[in-house]
Amino acid sequence: MDKRRKSYIYALLAILLWATVPTAFKISLKELGILPILAIASGTSASVLLAIIIAEKKTYLLFKNSWKELLGSALLGLINPFIYYIILLNAYTLLPAQIAQPLNMIWPIILVFLSVPILRQKIKTRSFIALFISFIGVYVISSQGNLLKTGHADVRGVMLATGSSLFWALYFILNVRDKRDEVIKLFLNFLFGYLYLIIALLITKEWQVSGTGTKGLLAAVYIGLFEMGITFLFWLKALQMAETTDKVSNLVYLAPFLSLIFVHFILHEPVYYTTPLGLLLIIAGIWLQNRKQGRM
């Protein structure tokens, strides 16, 4: 099998796994609090990534980090998984999964606007048009099947879901600027995030469990494996093997559409016609932003 086919296999596998995560979020939230879910997930992810580092004989790289690089990892771990996922899971407690997940998709647009103060980049006119189109998509999704009736979705939930994209975009920019090995960076991020979450749990004492807690625990471990850990490496391998990263990267927009299938058949959420329609608008905005063409 050639590299191109392997690239698509890894990419589609990553996308399929990512598509299941909104369902796992909802299942875990039925039995566990947000902090326990994230502590279990982050601990699982850090453990898996450490095992990968050992298997790939990269442990020596852990000891080559300077104090400045460790401080950078501490900052990134604070942004993601700590702040980002706390905001995102709060959104999931207030909104149906089919609403919360697509609203978080606007982060590539937010990324462009954050690049102005951080990377000193200029914003083109098409970025404002893309933002406008994407926010029409946000409105359409938030209508939950009733475009003419405003305020149908929980406003706080919508603000949290869209606001979480700000922290993901910030994390993305800072992570790209860090030139260390990807697995090492990711492990240290989740290790610091795990420590923050344990401290938060000790302070808040939020070890709440509803029912037996078994499903919630298994779902939290699943999130750690397939939202935060292994799936990222599948995606990285897909990009490394691809002839051009653009074609593979565009496949990621299949994930929110696939997730609607899991949400409907596992969570039994009725899928509003406005959800895929709004998703198409958000993706259209992202496509317009990323399209290569002349000045605009």
C-alpha cells in the first residue's frame, strides 16, 4: 500500500473517532462532573502519550526541555486541556450535542483574527466576509429547527460553545510556534493540564457521581484516548504521509456531519434540519478564508 492510501486511511480513522466524541461527552456528563471527566481523560491521554514516547525511544527528549520550554508547556496545558475543555463541556451541559459541537467549528476563522495581535498579520476583506458567513451558520444552528424564532437555544451555552473556539485558536497559534517534537509537546501539555485538574478537584471536591458511574468513567477514558491522545497521532501520521496536506486537512470537516449519525442513533437526539444547514455555512466561511487566490 502506497503512502497516499495510508494517509487517507489514517485521516479517515481519525475523523471517525473524533466524530464519536460529542456522544462520549454527553454520556460521561450524565454520571460525572466536568472536572472528574477532564481529570480522567487528561490522565489517560498523558499515560498513552508517555507509552508512545517510550515505545518510540524518545524519552531522552523529555530531559532536553529548557525551563523556558517547560513554562511554555505549563501555559499551553492551562489553555488546553484545562480552560478550553472546561468551557466546552459547560456548553455541552446546556446544549444538545448536535448544537454544541458545530458551534465550536468557527475556530479557524477566530484564528485569523487572533493572528493580528500575535503574529502581526493583516486581515483581508474576505476574512470579514468569511466571519459573517460563519456567524450566520452559528445563528442557523442555534435556532434548533426554528429559524424564525430567536432565542430558542440557551444563550449562555451558545456563547460558551463559540467562545471555546477562542481558546483553541490561541492554543493552536502558540503550539505551532513551538518547534519541539509533537508527541513530547502534547504529553507535557496534558501532564500539566492533569496537574491543574487534580488541584482544582482537591479545592472544589467535585467527585460527584450519578448512578453507578461506570458508563461515565468508561466514556471519560474513551475521551482521553480518542479526543486527546491516539487520534491526534493518527492525524499527524496522515499529514506526514500525504502528498499535499490541503486535501487531507479538508477531510476533517466530515467529522461534524458524521457525529450527527452517532448523536441521533446513540443519544436519540432528533437532528434539526438547521444543524447541517448551519454547518454548511460555517464550513463555507472557513473554505472562503482558506481559499488560495489573489488579493481581496
